[in-house]
Amino acid sequence: MIPTLEWLPTGVNFLDQTKLPLEETYVLATDYKQVATVIRDMIVRGAPAIGVSAAMGMAIGIERSTATSLDELTKEVAEIDAHLAATRPTAVNLFWGIAEIRNLYNDLAAKNTPIPEIKSAVVDRARQMYDEDIAACKQMGANGASLLPKQGTVLTHCNAGALATCGYGSALGVIRAAIERGHKIDVFADETRPFLQGARLTAWELMKDGIPTTVLCDNMAASLMYQGKIQAVIVGADRIAANGDVANKIGTYGVAILAKEHGIPFYVAAPWSTIDIETAHGGLIPIEQRSALEVTHSNGKQMTPDGVGIENPAFDVTPAKYVTAIITERGVLTAPYNQSIEALAEVTQPALVEV
């Protein structure tokens, strides 16, 4: 299990994904502001991992508060919430993770629970969310494995693997589960410009697992699909609207269109917490704009002329009509997504696979 993040007595320890694949180093966050920096700077990334990281940021902020009254602590909780919420706006899991701890705090504070008990409870909940995320990923894998080809090549974009979660992965978790069940699968990993999550992260973790992997430049997929070299596409998501529109790493929309044109199934794997039933459609999803330096520079070297304009949205939105199925730990959703999401939302959460 790749240790993406871990709660320690000294703080929250994060695998520094900006240094992969050449350096396996860790960053220890000892307060909520440091957790926020880790999220903002993409030391940790991937919607599920961001959600649990945000929960741990809330928990460490509450645990290490010096407030002596509930009124004082409640004001601090609001500040912690706002600081973490300002990090990365597209991934709805960020706000889910914050809300899980904030709501628990509010419930306990309303009962005048002693502050030491509140601190213990929020830390316990954040750590429980870590375990639940791994279990959800394994359940997604179990739910989606049969959708992948018994033999063939699967294309993925960005990194929706163990590194994007607390372990095992969402999209890569489905691939792992299929291989565990005997499928003969190799993987094409889009490099995923400009941050190269596919080339740096997906390739790194699949190689560690011994899964045959080939990195593609982002503009190669169409040609390989035309040649019949890709049998399925599977990606993760940072937010899924109530109608099934999917926000994922920039470039996903183009891959989905290509898959549709070539008759290739396009799957999305994401935990239920990524589905935002309060957002009606993808046009309402906020898209994070990141620094121009991610485009103008590579490994510290400038690659573009001085003064040139730069566009760097971190995500795009794939309309639901291009999505073959959405794989969650609760089950597999198919079109019409507004109906299948609504139906599954009312189903009691099933028991998850043991971690």
C-alpha cells in the first residue's frame, strides 16, 4: 500500500508527489495551515486524497487549538474551515472532508461536550475516513472489474490511483481489481500536461505493481484508437454533477470524445463523495485556474517566450453523454444519470470490502 498520507502523533505525513518519480520524500504538516499548503501546492492531489487531507487538516487544527472555551474554539473552527476551503475549488471532496469534521464538531459543541473529548472525537473521525476511503476504493474495484476487457489495453488520463486516494485507487483500483481477477491488461498512461501526473505518478505506481505500462504524449490517443490498440478508457473525477457531467483533469473531455467516435467504452471511477447532487450540471462546476509557471517552465527551465499569454485551467468537464458508466463503491451508474444517481442516493450504504 503506497503511503499517500498518514496521521502520526507528530502531524500529518504526506508523500511529496511533486518530487515523484525520482524522489520518494515526505512532508510533515504540523498544523492546519501547513495541510492547506500541501493541498494547494499539489504535494497531495486527487479528489479522494484531498477530501481526507482536508478532514485531517480540520482535525489537527482543532486538536492543537489552545482555546479554553467552546465559543473561542468555534471561532477558530470557522477560520480553519475557511482557510482549507480556499485551497482548490473544483474537487468537491475537499468540501465534503471539511464538512464531515465541521458537522461533527458542531454536534458535539451543541451538547457542551468537553473540549478534550471533542478533540479526540474529530481525530478519530478523520482517521476513520482514511480507512473508509481505502475500503471504498476496493469496493469500486470489485464493482467495476468486470467492465474491463478480459485481455487488452486500457487508457487512463491523469492519476486516479493509490496516489490520488488513501490507497489502492479509484480508476487504477478498478484496473488492479481486474488484474487480480485474472484479466490480462496493460495500461496506456497519458502524460497529462502540464503537471505530468500520468508520466510521473501513474507510471510510477503501476511500475511498482508490475503492471505493464506505456506513457503516451497527450496527442497520441486518437491515432492509437484508430489502430484498434485501445479497448477501454477509465479515468477518475474531481466532481460529478447531478446529471452525470464529470469534471476531471484537463484533457479528459477530448479523450472522451475520441472514445465515443471510435466506439470505445469510457468509464469514470469515483467514490460517492465525489458526486455533487447540489450541482445540477457541469456548467456550474468551478474550474480551478493554476499558475502560468506550470506551463511556461519545465523542471525549472523556461520553455516559452517572455510575455506570451498562458491559459492553465486544471480541469475540464465531460458531458454525461460521453460517459459509458460511473463506477462507485455503492454500485455502477448508467444513463440517464440524473435518475440512477437519485436512485442510488436513496440506497443504504452497503458494507465495504475489508481493508
